[in-house]
Amino acid sequence: MPEESENVGEPFLSQQHPKSKRWAVFEDDGRSGWLYMTKQGSQDVVSDCWIYNRVRAPEAAQIEEFRDGPPPAIKGVVGEGALVEAPDEADMRFVWSEDGHSVAFIVEDIPLGFIVKPGKRGYCRNLLESCPWGKVWDQALFEKIFDRKG
């Protein structure tokens, strides 16, 4: 499971679903924010989804500079909402599927990403193309799993 950020004050949320016993974790290390999901009854991460950058999207050639932690998404794959300069943890929450095997991450009532079991990579509203940071947003799938518009 991702360790709590060393950056005091950066958003960090976690929640376990009572049925599936999976954990959802959101971690913002001051450079990027990521959603994680664990195996059932475990803290072993099996899925992840990039949610946003806290720094301007670097060029692909600069990504090596970020190998000491979860990397921010690079230029060319991110949309306009990718940069979040001052996130407020109070505006963040998880929404689970009924069975607890899928989870969405909501900020200010807007779903920014979701993970669907058994996918390794989640879906992100701020991606322009599927890539190592996740898959492009799928509204129909989101509505089917979470039974809400967003």
C-alpha cells in the first residue's frame, strides 16, 4: 500500500469497503495525485489511476526526474483540468460500486477517476489518450457501475 506522504498537509484519504474488504487510497505527494485499489482483505495494491498533476506537465524526456515517486502525467496526454494547484481534502470523497470491487474518486462533486475490477489501470477524466497513467474517461461505463451521471 502506498505510504503516507512525507509532505504534511497534502491530501491523503483511505477507506475500506465493508463487503469486498478492498481499500481505496488517494495520495497526493505534492507533484501528482493517484487513486489506488487493493486486493480483497489486503493492503497490496492491484490497480491505480492518475487523477491530477500538482506541477505543470513535464515533457516526456523529463520523466526520469520523477522516478523517486508516482510521476506526474506528461504533456500531450493531459487535458485542461490536469493541473490542480491547491486541492482541498474536504472536497474529496470515494464512491463505491455496490459490490465494493470498483471505486470512483470525486472532487467537488465531479468524478475525476475510477477503477473497475479487475483492471490494472483506472479511467481518468483528465487524460486525452490511454497511456501508462490510465485510460481515457468512459462515461457509459461510469454510469453503469456507479449508477449516476457525472
